[in-house]
Amino acid sequence: MVFTGTIHLRTRGDTDIHDITDAVAQIVAQSGMSDGIVCIFSPSSTSGITTLEYESGAIADLKRTFEELVPQDREYRHNLRWGDGNGHSHVRAALLGPSVSLPLIEGRLRLGTWQQIIFVDFDNRPRHRELVVQIVGR
Ligand code: ZN
């Protein structure tokens, strides 16, 4: 069986990091399913999804790492072409990836104790985001 849910988020942009673990768990509960694969996907080219220990130190470290790897104040050909100033957002999103898949076992997401699911908005302005959560299993 397949169940599909949606998560709505308002974000500030600029590598804004949200813990979406509870929202995903709510959709799993709604589905009534106990075992399978849960895929969380962001249909966007300036955001990404992964897991992290959601605490202020790790959040700051991840933000700094993205600024070091893909600085905002570099010249991006995307910006020269489109003038929207978010060339760094697209590159960061591509590196992080738009989705994560997690095992659902006996009705619970099989996450580690200190592992939360995070959504990261890299765009250079506030956005309204709609994430897709699709569960395949039984
Ligand atoms: Zn753009």
C-alpha cells in the first residue's frame, strides 16, 4: 500500500534549518502503516533534507560548513544569467540532496536517539514550502 502526506512550512531562507521529525511521525501515524519505507521529498531546487542532531551547536556547525564550502559572496553564473542572487542556494541544495528515506519498523521511524530529520531552506528569501511524505509498505 502507498500513503502520501504533505508538510507545510514557512521558512526565513538563508540556510534556515527546521526539525520536521514530529511532522513526519504524525503522517506515519495517520497512514496506519507499520512497516515500509518513508520517503520525504522537497520539490524545490533551493532546499534540501537530511538528518542531524538538532541542537544549536550542530545547527551552527552545519550552517558554517555550507558558508565555507559554497560561499554566498562568490560569482555564480546562475546569478549573472538570471539576476536572482541565489546561485549559492542552488549549489548547496544540490550537494545536500532533496530527499531522505527512512525505514518504518513496527510503527516507528527507525531513527537514532540523537538523530532528527531536518529540512534546510537555502534560498535567499522567505518561502512557503510544501514537502511530500510518501510511505510504501503495509
Ligand atoms: Zn535561482
